[in-house]
Amino acid sequence: MPAGLVALALGSFGIGLTEFVIAGLLPQVGRSLAVSEAAAGWLISGYALTVAVGAIVVTAATAGLPRKAVLTGLVALFVVGNLLSAVAPNYPLMMLGRVVAALCHGTFFGIGSLVARRMVAPERASRAVAVMFAGLTVANVLGVPFGALVGERWGWRATFWAITGIGVVAAVAIAVLVPGWAGAADRPHPSEGSGPATGRADELRSQLRAFRSTQVWLTLAATALGYGGMFGAFSYLAYTFTRVTGFSSTDVAWLPVVYGSGLVVGNIVGGRAADRNRDLTLIASLAGLAVTLTGFGLLAANPAASVVLVFLTGLFGFASVPGMITRVTDHARGVPLAAGANVSASNIGNALGAWLGGFAISAGLGYRAPLYVGAAIVLSGLAVMIVAARLPDRSETDSTDLRLAQDRASAG
């Protein structure tokens, strides 16, 4: 494992903590800043909306710049955002800190995934992406308990100070361990775009040409629907567990850890499987998620089955992530904007899934309904993925082109 991958994983861990930790701190933050529960909740949704927009805007704004410089700058932005949150005397400054931190999220994972796969041989590309995303999945497991533990002992501001420190360490690690400023993994790939870029505007137009690919759009749609189905179900699991399964509110506090553990396992297994047969892995993971959510709805009243099924939801839900990222970047010929668009697609899917799940509950369909709604959304994503897999597949050719161009760049 290249040391640079460990540095990227540390960065993704810090960013993941920033995203998830706030959920366990909302009551404390709301009381401290004297805002309502609804206003405190916007610290979560505002972050997610910023990620969806920032993944495109920030990636486009940094087009053509050295990737190591961009990654280091993004982590520095992450540090500033969390520092603002740590010292925020009022709600507007706290929200500003959340927005600033969120701006780095999508572009970091987009460009970071490209750099990660350039560090290894093409046949290990999805595993390299999985290593980088391991930090995010571990943060999902530890985020809420970490925030609650530190916040309860030293106050909620101490949590953001701790995350700020992690960001500083991650920035130094990336600066030291990711391949050098003139290294092959840092330079924009020769195959990116459709022609030489003579300026920033030309570079952006060159990247936008990647979106002429039907495969790019199909992969983005499958990403949005796969994430949307999983998140639509997960958003209301606390209600399902307490109103249907019969768990207490204390039990619900540790069940997200079971879900997060599934994410960790799914990320590892999915990355390895995608390097063997990517499209088959994506189809199998989406099918497994649809079956799991349907079974969850049917067996939600059974506590033991619910625990197993929430683990499988995380496993199948995240098993597609490494493969989706390498698929969209292969068909986009490695342009960073496509990788950023994949992050945006996942967040748009999250918002759509959560809205549809909430709509089903409001319509009086009960607290199992988000699970069935999630399964239906995932089935739509599965249909899209099957269509994409049946179309002419350029991924093998593109991966070969990527490796040959990398070798030429290294030699030159």
C-alpha cells in the first residue's frame, strides 16, 4: 500500500468526522447557540447541500491545477472551516464554518480518487479508491459516538478542535507522502479531455466534453439512485427501530455503529470485487441492497433480523462506491469534474431518498414505508446499471490508455 494512500485515507477520515459528528452534538450546539431544533438541523442539511454544489463548482475552479496542491489546499480549507466552528460565538458563524468545511468535501474525494488510482497498477484501481474511502467509512462508525463522548466530557467545541487537529496532521501527511509536485500522479492525465488546453477556459471546456458520454450519465444516475435508496431508508431507521422493532432510544444510539461496520466491510469487499469484474460487482451490490431493504421491511418487527439487515444495508450500500467512481472516471477519461459530479450525484440522491421516505411516512404508509421506498429507488438504479453494462464498454481500453500515458509521463 503506497504511503500516499494512507495520507488520503486520513484526510477522508477527518472529512467524514466533520460530516457525521454533528448528529450527536445537535442538542448541545442548539442550546449553546440558542437556536431551535430545526435551525440546528440545518447544520446537517446545509453541509450536504454545500457538498452537492461545491463538488462541481470547486472542481471546475481548480481545473488544470497540480493535484497535490489542490488536495493540500482543500484540507487547509477543511481546517479553517472546523476552526470557525470551534470558536463560533453565534449561529451564523457556526453555519459559515460548516459551509466552508463542506466546500472541500466533494472535490477532495473526486480528485483524491484519481490520485489514488494513479498510485497503483490499473488492476488495483478500485482497491486503491477503497483504501482512500476507508477513512470515510470508519468515520461513519466512529463519528456520532466520538462527538457524543468528547462533547459530553469537554463540550461540543472540543470536538471541532480535535477534528481541526486531525486536519492539520492530514495536510502535512498529504504534503509529505503523496507523490511529488512533478510526479506522474500529480499531473493532469494526457488523455483527459479531447485536446490540448491553452488556458483555464479551454481546460474547463475540455473537461465538460466528458459529459457527452452516455456511460458517464448512466453511471451518475446509478450512483444517485443507489445512494438515494440506501439513505432514504437509513434516514428514518430510528423511527422504524423504535416504532416497529421495539428498540429503546438507548438501543438506537448503537445501531448506527452496526450500519457503519457494514459500510467498512462493503467498501473493502466491493473494491476488491470491482477490480475482478466491475459491472458484475455493481449489479450484484445494487441487487443485494434492493433485496435487503425489501427483507428489512418484511422483518422489521424482528429485533435479531433487524440488526443483521441494518449491517447488510451498509455492506451492500457501500460495496458499489469504489466501482462507481472508477467506472465514471474511466468513461470520462479521467477528468476530475466527472469524479466531482459523482459525489454531487450521491448527495442529490441522498436528498431525494430522504424526501421520498419522509413523504411516504407523511402519507400514512407507516414506518416501514421508507424501507420499501428505498428498495424501489435502488431497483431503478439496478435497471440503469444493467442498461449501462449492456452498452459497449470502453473501461478496459481506457484503463490501458491511462496506464500507458502514465508510463510515458513518468518516463518523460
